[in-house]
Amino acid sequence: LLSVVVLTGLGFYDDFAKITKQSSGGARSFVKLSVQAALALFIGLYLWHLPSTRELITEIMVPFYKYPVLRDAGLVGLVLALLTIVGSSNAVNLTDGLDGLAIGCTIIVSFVFLVLTYLAGHRTASAYLQIPHVVGAGELTVFCAAMMGAGLGFLWFNCHPAQVFMGDTGSLALGGALGIVAVLIHQPLVLMIAGGVFVIEAVSVILQTGWYRYTKRRHGVGARIFLMAPIHHHFEKKGWYESQVVMRFYILGLLCAVMALSTLKIR
């Protein structure tokens, strides 16, 4: 919860800078990434330091496999936790470009982790499914349920045409929260499956930016892979209505959620 408050403050600073015209683009990317990385590093080191949570960092779990693929790999686990939290926070932020898109996908992923956190905190269920048992993970189930409830209330007013917007204040915090929950139940890589829409959005921006800079340096003129990034704007440029893009991304998000939940039994 304290971590979510920090990310909310970072997002508020970014939005406030834009609204008050202190900076046309809000907080600088370097500042945002530095705060996110420092927070994620603190969380990783904190979990690594405590004997009761050390295995969350030192043992590396992958989807569709019931045993850790690496043991006593603290540095690898620390890097993975950092990438999960920072990546998730920014991916949700990039997805927040159309009415209802980011919050709808967040609700879907929150449901997946509501199930996963409940099972991880239940000794008998986790033993039966052969997933890591995390003492106290049931508290995260309450948190995920709260995210879903708040998200549904927000979506009522955020669906097209939106009356309210989350801005970076909401998107950075929600994305970071999902990343932190994934780390706390030893399932950071499952988040990449459940949040497939967020991954696609983030990758589209990385590819677009990287290719543009490469071609501009190589040929003097920057080329683009997509008509516009993040990729939801690409489909708008292709002639899809905003509601079409959002609904089809919801469908894709549900498919990713089913695939993520299937990791519980397909091993």
C-alpha cells in the first residue's frame, strides 16, 4: 500500500506539471524511471532481506513448470522484480489512451490475481496445485478485489464518452500495484501472460521508438513500423472506431486471462 501511495504521488506530480503548464510533457522520463526503479529496488531488497520472504526473490518460477528453474539466484530475482514492477507500471500508463481501455484491462488482470493470490495463500489449494504457498497472500486477495470494485466504479464513468480520466496518477499506481502483487506471490512471469494487452502496448512503443531512431541515424529520415504508437492508436488510424478498439482489446485481455489461469493446471 505504501508503494502504491509513492507511485500515486509520482503520477500526481506528472499530471500536476502538465495541468499547471510547468512542463508540456509533465515529469521527465528520467525522473519517473528513477523513482520507479528506486521503489522496485527497495521492494526487492526488502523481500530478499527477510527470511520469511527471501525465496520470493532467490527462487525463479516460470509458467507451466511446477518447480523453480533457478535457486539461490538473488541477483536474477532482484532484476526480475525490478523489471516486473517498473515495466507493469509503465505499460498500464501507455495503455491509458482510449476511454475505458486501461481500466477495463486492469480489472481483468486484477481478477486473475484475485484467484492466484487466494490460491497462493491457501495451504491446501497451493499444495494440490503445486504452486508456491505464500503465508498471508490472502490479504492480497482483498486488495485485488478492492481494485476490481474501484475499477468497475471508475469504468462506469470512464467508458466512451469518458466523463473522468485517471491520468498518470491512476495508471502508474495501478500498473505498479499489479507488478508488486505478482512479485509478492512468486508469479512475476504470469503477469506477462495475464497482462498480454499491456505487454503488446509497451512493446509497440519500444519497437516504434527504436526503429525510428535507428532509421533516422542510418538514413537521415526516421521510418515507422506502426501508423502511430501505442498500438491502439495504430488501429484508430486504420479506421477502427474507438469503441471497436477497446472492445477487441477487452476480448484479447480475456483470452490472456484464461491462458494465465491455465498455468495452474497445465504443467
